[in-house]
Amino acid sequence: MKVIIRKGRKSDMPSALRLINELAVFEKEPNAVEVRLEDLETDGFGETPLFECYVAELDDKIVGMALFYPRYSTWKGPTIHLEDLIVQADKRQLKIGGKLYKKVIEHAYNLGVKRIEWNVLDWNTPAVDFYKSTGANVMNEWCNVQMDQKAMKTFLDK
Amino acid sequence: MKVIIRKGRKSDMPSALRLINELAVFEKEPNAVEVRLEDLETDGFGETPLFECYVAELDDKIVGMALFYPRYSTWKGPTIHLEDLIVQADKRQLKIGGKLYKKVIEHAYNLGVKRIEWNVLDWNTPAVDFYKSTGANVMNEWCNVQMDQKAMKTFLDK
């Protein structure tokens, strides 16, 4: 069994979308994924890529992905945001997630950014424990706030 | 008293840094700001700007700022992240924060992004209540996770 971690390509996006949908089910939002294959292809591999990713290949099949993009901290400067770290459900316990995680951190460190950051659901205890064991700082006093297009329009029309 | 909301310029960055430091004190991390004036000038107004901002001018002085940049959701597509919304302490109660907030939401809506998102400290009740009153979804089941350069190196060296 050989796991290969490599940069994600446009041709990997069907597998990426499958993993994204799997994560949405795990996070109890099975209908939340509106992104289509062509969006991922354009957004990640167009003239101005909005994200990059690493994929994990096992026996020539993609079984995991780490997707990230740059952010900016007004306290620290440029950072990297890890948006998704996903391993196919039946391929967990093979330490594939750990390999993808390390690759992204290595990449961020080599870029020289001051910080890498991400989010985790507070009930996802295995993930929280894993992140803490690697030296990451898991903060629960910050709330995430979101306003979708419909709410934006309602607010602006008031 | 006339408040002008306009796009932030490179020459506004000294005022921006003053406001950023003020916010760090308010958020109980007075020593957290490592960014220098020249960083803000380069990062925001170089060849590949890492952020944009709006500023609020009152009597020709900058008293507020909203700083934002693009992010990407693998569920929704392109989004805007509002990193900082700051109004000078002695100029609150003048609804300047609300004007800056509306301007950013309008900008995000006009760009066609699917979502605007940001973070708020759970003990900052006035801010949480304000965001909720505008139709934003304040979620407390997500934790923010961060790993700084030192922790990255420690992890990678293991």
C-alpha cells in the first residue's frame, strides 16, 4: 500500500467534488454543496486561481485532499487558510490525513507566512484532539459569522 | 458632522495601523500586532494586493476602517472575508461602523459572491447582537484553529 501526496490538478476535480460532498454529509449539512465541477475547475485552475490543493493517491485513486488559499491577518501579515482536509471514510486510520496536513504546513512554512489557520467543529473531538497534539491553538471564544446572498439583499433593501 | 466612506488608499495606512492597534487592545491582545506600516503598504497596494479596505472620514480624519479580502468556500464558491471592522473608540455611537459594514456588504453583493463571512469574539455582545440584527448567522459550534511559525517548525521537526 503506497500513498502518494502530490499537488492537485484540474483533472482531479471530480474526485475533489466527491470528497467535498462526503465532508458535507459528515458535517451534517448534506445539501449545502452548491459548487459544481466546472466551478472547481475554473476557480482553482483559471487565470487567477482562488485555491490550491494537495491530493492523496492510493492505488491510483484519490482518497484524500487538503485545499487551501491565502488570507491576511492585520496583526501578523500573510497567512494560509486550510479550508478542507478530507480523507475518504473507508480510508481513514491509514494516517493519510496526517500526511496531507503535514504537507500543507510544510508548504505554508516554506512560503514564510506567519500562520496557518482553519476551522473545526467543536463536536469533532478526534480532529480537535489531533490538531492540539500537533501544537495548534484551538480557540473556542471566536464565533464564525456568515451572511449569504439572500440575507445580503434583505439587509441592503432595508 | 459629515462622515465620508471611501476606498482606502496607501496614504491611509498610518491611520489603519493606529486603528488595528486599537482593536488589538480592545480584544485583549495589546502585543499581538507584528505588522508594520510598510507591510500594510506593500501587502495592500503592491502588485498583488492581499486585501482591500474602506475608510470612514470625519472632519478629514480617518476614524474607522473595514478591511476585507477574497476567500473560497468549497460548498458555495467565492466569498468575501471581513477581517476587521474598526471604529475609533471615541467616535462610536455615531453609526459609523454600520455605514462601513453596509458598504462592504454592498460591495460583496455587487461582486456576486455567495457569502460574506467574518469572526466575532463571543463576549463582544454588542457586536454579536448587531450582526444578528442585520440577518447574519452567528455560529458558535466552529472553533478557530491557528498554528504560528514557531509551532509549524516544531511540528515539522518532530
